[in-house]
Amino acid sequence: MGKTIAIYPGSFDPVTRGHMDIIERASKTVDHLIVGVLVNSAKSPLFTVEERVALLKQVTAQYPNVEIRSFEGLLVDFARASGAHILIRGLRAVTDFEYELQMSQTNHKLSPNVETMFLTTSIEYSYLSSTTVREIAAFGGDVTQFVPQAVAVELEKKMKSTRKKKESVTDE
Ligand code: ADP
């Protein structure tokens, strides 16, 4: 049998300890794990795709079989081009279920060779989302328990620069 290659896709805006938990556990289960960072032009992300990729590279450096790449377009096309037959997704609560079920069934229809595998979240991170982290940071809250240290540092810098931009707009 060949090497098992899996893709863990997402926005990772920014990567949280919940994502890290899934990355760590998935990397132990497959030979090679590609974390696919979605270039999503519809959403306006806080971190650019280059910043999200750089942060992920930094915080996953300790896992030799984890690779970080960005992708555009259909996930199944990215999977095919990468030689991956497995998609990894995290399931936090029942609220994730309907959307994830729809996505996995659609992807399976589009590419019958691709299987989605779900990892259920570790209890301590089941409430955690990138959206919550961005909101806490925007109001100057402490995010260190929710994200890796390097991410907390970058979030603080980001918030400072957006505050400065806002101030200069209101000054004019
Ligand atoms: P998307 O925009 O595709 O939802 P996210 O970056 O928010 O991207 O999430 C990517 C994947 O990580 C999804 O499968 C999501 O369910 C999972 N995930 C997000 N937060 C957590 C968490 N706290 N614990 C486990 N999995 C999570």
C-alpha cells in the first residue's frame, strides 16, 4: 500500500489550539498531512493567506510529516493534485454537523476516491473558534490560552496596526 496522504483544509484565520489539537492527532494517524489554507476571496480575512501560512509553518515546525500549503478553488481538485485521498475535518458540536455532512457528501460525489474523516474535538477546545479569538483580540482581551504563543504575538501586532489605521481615519 502507498503512503497515506491527508489534507486538513480550513481558513485558519488565525490557527487556534483547537486546530493544533486536530493537526497533532491527524499527523499521528497518516503518513503525510497537508494543512490546506484556503484563499477565500469572498471573506475578508484578518490575516492574509501568506501570514496564515507563515504562522502555521512556525507552529507546526515540530511535526516532520506536516506540510503547509495554500489553495484556491475546489478542495477535491487540490486533493487530486496532491495525491491525497483523505480529508480531515474537526467536529466541535452538533452545530458543525449539518454543514460538514453536506460538504463531505458533495466532495465524495465530486471525487469518489476522496473520503472525509472527522476527528471530534478534545473537550477543552470544543467551544473555540477563530471568530471568537478575533473578537477577544479586537477588544484587547488575553488570547494566550486559546492560541499558540506566536499567534498571540501576531494578533496583538495586528490589532495595534488596525487601531492606528482607525485613529488616522478619524483624525482626518
Ligand atoms: P472553515 O472556514 O473551513 O470552517 P476553520 O479554520 O474555521 O475553517 O476550521 C477548519 C477546520 O477545523 C474545520 O473542520 C473545523 O471544524 C475545525 N475546527 C475549528 N475549530 C476547532 C476546534 N476548536 N477544535 C477542533 N476543530 C476545530
